[in-house]
Amino acid sequence: MHPNTRYLFTASMDVDPEKEALFNEVYDTEHVPLLLKVPGVLAVTRTRLAPLKISMGGEVKTIVAEGEPNYSAHYELESAEVLTSPAWAEAIEHGRWPAQVRPFTRNRRHTLKKVMGK
């Protein structure tokens, strides 16, 4: 984690299967690079839900995350105000994302967490 990270914003969602390739291409080549230019955005990490097996209480358990979106993007931020800045507002409405990708996303979840001890 970047040493100046004070907040972690996560945008999670599913995407219609027929738009998955476009979703990933636009996210990686347009959306993330645009948001990384926003002042106060320190880093972005994309993740995809994976099967979870964990040793707990002396046994290996399989945990199913029912209803959790498949894709997430984790944004490391200097402040919570980054998300309401004009630069953020402009970046999220730029490129192919708003018209060609966003309409095909669903099960969207957004969370903001404060990094403890900072």
C-alpha cells in the first residue's frame, strides 16, 4: 500500500457476459489510467473473485461469497474528498466507460474505508 494512502475506495460489480472482454479492455486501457491522473489517487488494483479455502478452527473450510460481485477495483486515496472532486467527476465520465460499459454492469457496490492508524 502506498505510504500516503488514507482511504481505500472499492468499486465492485458484475458485467453482462457478452460485454466482459470490452469491460476489461476499457477498464485497463482507459478507465484506470484516467483515474490515476486524478490528484489524490495514489494507486489502483483490480481484482476478480476467486474460490476461497481456508484453514480455520482446525479444519479446511470452503467459503462461498454468495452475491458478491465478480470484479472489484481498489483505489488508494489521499483523502475522501478525491471522490467528489471535479477531476474525479470528469475522469469517470470520459472515454468509452459511460456509454459502452457502465450500462452493462450490475450488482454494483461501492465502499469507502479509512486506513487505520493514519
